[in-house]
Amino acid sequence: MVKRTFVMIAVILLILSFGSVVFAAGTKEAPTASTPGTIVRGGTLVAGKTNKWSTLVPTQSTSRGDDRYILSQMFDTLVSMDESGNFVPRLAESWEMREREMVMKLRSDVKFHDGTPFNAEAVKFVFDWYMTSARKPIFMSEISAIQSVDVLDPYTVRFNLKEPSAILLSALSNNAGMMMSPAAIKQYGDDIVLNPVGTGPFKLKEAIEGDHVTLVRNPDYYLTGKDGLPLPYLDEVVIRVITDEPVKVINLMSGDIDITDYLNAATSLDTLKNNKNIEVIRTTAGDHFALYPNHLYGPLGDPRVRIAITHAIDKQAISDALTRGYGRLAPFPVAAGQWFYDDYDPYQYNPQRAKELLAEAGYPNGFSIKLQNIAREPDNTIVQAIQGQLKNVGINAEIESLERNAWVALFQRNSAEGQLAFGRWTFPRVDAYMQINNNLGETAIGNYSNYHNPRFTELLEKTKSVYDVAQRKALFKEIQKVVLDDAANIWIYQMPRHISRNLKVHNLATDQEGIWILREVWKEK
């Protein structure tokens, strides 16, 4: 007999994750378009994207939030989530969860971009490849409960589990559930990262490194539009890399691009809200700007030094000066509306205490260090404010602004080369485990500070198999205390993510992580 309890509990966890407002989704902060008339098919949508992509396949992304602006257009997931955080069908029509297995029925009308069929054999092949590939996918810890996958019939698979998993469905609604063509994996091998073949509404036409990606309509897409014809409505999507946010804003106002990805500068938001042809949309997602001190680098390995840096920074002053009221403070990368939020915060702005701790750690006269950020706004401005505040306690921070991929390479796992990193932590993720693991997990590619604490790892692993909401919340409460007491990272302030569109663009929507959904977008001519 199917134990539906596990399904219900998993759904409740996701409702808790997104049921409370994180950042109000879809808030219209500019004049909206008139009621759309007849849907227009065809045409090209030009989008502006802040960061270069790290990969074109879901398995090796070093920036999941940024890369998904492209990946989500080419790869559909096994399951999806609605606006309330409920799991809904996508490539899978239905699923039944037992304690140690999940049976999933698949759609029978789906093809990969290369024309090969999407079926149970394809799903088994992809997951077998995940588990046996020499280069493990970045989401391996999220699907570690899977022991094997069996084909029950042409469109039914069974996931056999080593242990109960409270996060499996969440993982399958994200990168782990983005199905890749087995034929393409066999053909391209390691070069699959440059040759993405999925089932999504758009497929790759060209990718010019660091400049743009061109996607074209998938003529065999399985979903239909409101006009009764196959989606997507657009013929082509060009995603241009525009690393300078003010330039991206100018391009939107001039009509050179039609939509933007996230905007983080308050000046950008105020400028666009005053433009009658532009809509600014506040998504459910946000960024927590933070310092990532490399624990393997010299003085930063001493928790007293990291705590001193925390005391040295006036977070409220930085937020007030730079966000114009859009930002908010929070002690941990969790939004106040999320079910596992906790207000525990052991450190306050106290430059005198910072000096005392530096002296205790053997640095009575401070020290010099490189403050390394990605060359973009508002990061460039924030690090200047941090530089001035650190100088007040004797820390001489030399700013080094880098291209994003160079920054990521500098702070790769187990490397002592990077020093004091400044970056951003995007939230929410589709599950609390994924949200915290992404930048702190023992093997996470985003663990830029090289944080390591066996107690933290033990607690985080427990959250993967605990279904009870109260027990899971207690685990995350303890996780937050461990991380903050270690001063693993220094979180500055949170900023909601906004996207924007020209009013000639219709049906622009985002998922729970603030990523574009373009399959139903159409554009006036």
C-alpha cells in the first residue's frame, strides 16, 4: 500500500518554504500594459543578463541562480512548482512516494531537441550517468538518497532509495530534474557542456562566450498555448551579457533589449519606475550580500579575526546608504518570511570590540588583505564602503575587482589563494537544505569561504531525511547558531530581486527563484 503520508509531508514542507511571502512576487511598481489583445506569434525577444554563464548544462553550473536564466529555457524538469510552492507535473505526469521508493509516471508525448524520445529508459540512463560519472554533478548531495532507478514500463520509472528523502522532489524540480538527451551524452562526452540537448521550449542555436546566447523555438514542444497551437510563441530569444547594470538599464530604456534579469541597484529601480514604457517586477527572490573569508588563508583562519571583521562593519549604515529602503538586514541567508527563519544574531556593530579581538589574535596593528569582488554593481560600491569601515579598525583592504568566472576560480574549494571575497547569496532555493548547502556545504562548489565544521555537516545531513516540520526547523535553528558562532561568513544586507520589461512584452513570469519563464511570452510588433 502506498504511504501517501510522505508525499503530504514533503508538500507541506514546500508550502512552508514558499507559502509565506519571502519578497512579494510580481509586485507591479510601474505602469502596466493595457489588456493584451490577440497573441502575436513569432519575433525575437532580446534579454539583458548580468553575468556570463558558467556552463550550458545543468550538471556543472558554478552559479545555479544565474545559469538557470538560460538553462530553464532549454531544459524542462521532471516536476515543477506552482506559485504557492506546490509540486505540479512537468515531464512527469504523476508520482507516488513510499518510504524507500518513488514510482513516477512520465509523459509519452515528449522528444529531446535531437528528436530522440523522452521515456523511462532515458530517465534511467541520465540518473545512472549522474551516479557513475567521474565528474559528479554539482547537485549530487541532493539526490544521494537514490540507490538505483528501475524501468517498470516504457513510461514508468521507480527510484529506489537508500533512506527516506525529504528533499528528493525539490531536487527534481531544479537542476537534478533537468533531463538531458542520452544520445547527446553518448555523442559528446565531456563536451556535453557546450552542446546542451534538453526538452525545453527553446534549443541552442549559438553561444558566443561572454557575449550572447541565441535560442530558437523548439518545434516539437509538447505544451500548447492559449491559441491551441504548440508553445513557445516566440521564434527566437537572444540573451546578451551586459555586466554593467547602468548600461543594462540604458539598453532597456532605448529599446535595444526587451527584458532584464535581476536588478540590484536602487538607482536602477528608481530610474525605471519613472519610465512610462517600462514595468519593474519584484520577484520572490532576493540576494544576501556577504563577505566570504577564506578560512584557509592566513589570519582569516582564526575565528577571532572573522568575528572582528563582523564587529567592524556597520551593516545598517551600508544598507541605508545604498538601498534607499529596498534592503533589509538579516543575520543569516534566510528571508523573514521563510519557515526556518530565526533571529539569532550574536554580533553587533562594535569597532572597539573588533580592535580588541584583533589584538587577542596577534594583530594589534591590524593587517593588510585583498578584498576581492566580482566587477559589477552594486558590488563595486559596497566593497568601497566595507574598505573604509575595515580601515577604521586597522585592516587595510586592497580592492581587487574581477570578472565573475575568474573570481569563482580564485575561490575554488580547498584553495588558499583567494583572500576576503565579497559576493551575493541568492535565495530562496526550492528546499531549505539546498538553500544552506549551496554556499556552506562541505562539497558545495559555492562554499567560497572553505567552511568546514563536522557538527554543521552532521546537522545539515540530518535535515535531508527528517519530515517532521518542527524537528526540521529545530535542526536549522541549531545550524544557524553553529555557523554564526563560527563567523563562517559575514552577511551584510538582503536586497529583493527585481526584473523589468518593456510593456510591449507580455506574459513574462518568474519561478520561485526569480528566473524567467519564457515559453508563454509574446511580443507586440
